[in-house]
Amino acid sequence: MLDISNYRDKKVLVTGSGGFIGSHLVESCASLGAQVTALVHYNSSGSWGMLDKLPPALRENVNVVAGDIQDGEVVRTIVAEQEVVFHLAALIAIPYSYIAPRSYVRTNIEGTLNVLEAARAAGTPRIVHTSTSEVYGTALECPIAETHPLQGQSPYSATKIAADKLVESYHRSFELPVITIRPFNTFGPRQSARAFIPTVISQALTGDVVKLGSLKPLRDMTFVADTVDGFLRAGLVQDNHGQVLNLGTGATQSVGEIATTILRLMESDMPIITDASRVRPGGSEVLELVSDNRKAADILGWTPQVSLEIGLLRTIEYVRDNISSYKADRYNV
């Protein structure tokens, strides 16, 4: 039985810690008493991204390092002496990957290479690499198991496939103790309007119509606390090196159905329309994602605990309390 209280005093690095899932993972590790180093992307304003939302008492116990995952020297320095490295740093916005694919190669592939090389040099005992359900593309069989073929249906997913294969090669070639986590569609507080759930909520709070891309794609939505629990468990597994594990609920609804549920929970009768500028190219759209999560249950003892509606209510509350942070009148790519 994995006991996450074992993180007390453990030296932990989280890359991509200024992001949505990364900030929640940092918060959980710090709450458990880990010695956390958090890599945030350097910027001239000194912003720590979503880490700025952490309770001040917790922030004070986190060693925040500003840098760039593309800088191998920075990565080598912060990976040294860590006991667990959670690698989440990535460019993840699919629409922007159509515009700037080379930046995705540099961040998602070369950044992952930097982490692997640093961990190999340091002899890091455990690396948890973050993949994505997007690497599967539109499901050829459902539910999607980890053995499903990988299909690069966007520049983003192609770079994540490449990163996953680099990780696999470092395990096979150098016996690097790495485990790959494939979250399906994570949602919750602190998520940006790049994702469709905060987009629906922020538009419902400020406008008179909800504009989305295609309403037909089917998505497997996991609340962020459950996703973080999967990461924490993966960081404690002593064997099963080289494994790939899906984190998803195993249930699916369409984007349109989820948007309708959000509006019902907000007691809104606002219309939902399809905005052509938000629709992904036909061959790039992933039409169905639903996870087979049995492997994560077997290896990690992981099962999702938060229902879709409870998670949506918590997310609605967060967006309502932080609506000034959202530009609901714009399409956030």
C-alpha cells in the first residue's frame, strides 16, 4: 500500500510548477512536508504563475527557481540531489502548436531530453514524466488502454509522442527509473481559459452567449486533485520502472453535454454556439477519449474520487472568485 505521507522531508523537484497541474502538485508536496524545488518559467515580471495562488505559509516553504526547461545547465543544477523529479514542464495549448510548432519541439522534446540527461548524470532514484491522452489521437478502440497506437494528430501531440519515446529509450538504454503518467482531461481550480471548462464558466459569468469549438468530441474529465494523487503515488512506486499509466475516470461525455451541465449548475439558460475560429482542423480533432484506468488501479492503487459535478462546482466557485484573471471576450489559444 502506497502511503503519501512518506513524502515528508523527501527532496522533490516539480518542473512546470507555475502551471495548472504543477501548482497543485507543488501545493500537495509542500503540505505533506516534502522539501520542494519548483521550476517556473523565467519572466521579467517575476511572476510565479499559478504558484502565486498558493497559501503564503506554503509558498515560504517552497524553493522557487526561475529558469527555462530548454536550458540544460539550469536543469542539471536543480535535478542534482533530488529524490523524485516530477517533469510537467511543457507547452500544451493545441491551437498554438499550429502557429509555433518549433517552440513545442524545443520545449517538449529538448526540455524532456534535458531532464533525462540530468537525471541520468545525478542518479535520480525516480522520475515521473507527464504524457497526455492526446498521444492516442481519436480512439481506434474504447476504452483506451496504454497499448493503444500513438497518433500524432497535432504538432503538440507529435512532440509529446516524441518525448514519451525518449523516456522509453532512456529506460531501455540506461535503466533510468522513470514512470510515465498519461492524464486524460484534467480540470479544476486555476485552469486557464485555454481549456474549455473555464472558457464556458467565464463566458457565462460575463457575457450573453457561450462560444466554443466543436461540441461533439467526447472527453474523459478528471478532477485535478485526483490527477495529483496519481502523480504522488507514481513518485513512490519502487519498481515498475518504464511503465506507462493512464489517469482517467473511464467515463465520457461530449463537450456540448459538459457545457450544458455547467450552465445548469450555474442556473443559466445562456445559449451555446459553435465559433468556427475555435474549431480544430478536421484531421487534427480528437473525437473520442475515454481511458482504461485498470493499470493505474493495479500498480498505484489509484481510483478517481471526485465526481464530475462536484469538480465542476468547485471550478465554478474558483472562476467566479477570480473572474478578473479571465479574458472571457477573447479566444485563448
